[in-house]
Amino acid sequence: MISKSVTITPELVSQALHLLDTETPFKKELVSYEIQDDFELLFIKISIDNFPEVEPASTFRHARLLLNELIPSRSNDYSWMIAFTRAGKVVDSYFGGNLASPNSGL
């Protein structure tokens, strides 16, 4: 979806969490989120403490592609970010939804 501005709504968050819960191994209890940047950025944090140390990159890629397809893009900034954490530290992250640079962060 493409838009010049984005509003992260409770419905959009619910859709994102549902997709992650049903289409990836990252169940809702592993996921926390924040709505930032005046409701224009969805930041999702996923704990991977219970996953193998070498989680296949394809699992992370699938999650980011789902978010990239669901969350509208905005002009000159990102509309979403996903961070994977182990023991509270970020081990991998992706971001997207920037019309000016659609493939960066993926």
C-alpha cells in the first residue's frame, strides 16, 4: 500500500499481530509493540529467546515481508520497524515503508 502519510491504527496493529501469529512462528505472547512518531511508525519487538541460536534468516525475512505488504508506506521516512531480541538485546532488525527508499531496511 502506498500513501504520503500513515496513521497506525489499533486495527492495523491487530492485523499485523494476527499475521505474525498465524503466518510465522512468532506467537503473540512473544511480541510487543509501540506506536511512535505521532502514530506514523509501528515498532515491533519479538523475543527469540526460545528459538535456536541460529534461527534461519528466512523466518525473519518472511515476517518483514508480511509487514511490508500490510503497512502503508509514507514519504521520506519509515512506517514500520521490527527488532528481534535475545536476552533483551537486539540481534537483528528490519524496517520499511519509506516511499523515497522502498528497498532499504529489507
